[in-house]
Amino acid sequence: MKKILFTTFFVLVLTLSTAFAAPFVVSDPQPGATKIILLINGLETPQFPAQPDGSILYDLVDLAEGDFIIKAMAGNLWGWSGWSLPLEDTKVLPNPPKNLRVSGEPSGGNP
């Protein structure tokens, strides 16, 4: 039984860590914020909805590898905040797998 629980836990952790491996821009909750605009390397994103608690969750999957600067602005029915302080970071893609080897050993069935 312990082996099954451990295996289930391991698969769950592996799945969650893989699902959230992409870089995201996130923020603390901003009560009352309903919409967000980001300024990424000087270019504004289209307006997108804030999370239910007013926070930001924005996937940087389309951002090119390299240095970037991001600012955010939150809004609601009554207007927009000012731009946030800049976030400066670098997007680095992981290296692809190397030196994959295959063998022609039989798998236990009849050759």
C-alpha cells in the first residue's frame, strides 16, 4: 500500500512540476483589479483579465530567450493604476537532451 501511495505522490509531483515549468509573470493580489496590461520590452500587451483575486498570471511562453523588462498596470471600472516598478530578468531555455542511445536487445519475446 505504501508503495502505491508513494508512486501516486511521485507521479503527481512530477506532473505538477512539468505543468508549471514555463515562466510566468505573477503578482500579489490586488483587490478591485479586474484587468491588466503589461509592458514587455517597451511593447504593450493587449488588455487581459486579472485573476479572481486581482493578481496577475501571464505565461511568457512566447517571449524570446534573453533579457527582458516588464512593467504592469492594473485597472477596473474606474480607471488604471500607474505602471509598476520594472521587473528585469533573463529567459533561459533549457538544453535539449543529448547523447540518446538505443539498443537492439530483444525485449523478452521471440525474435
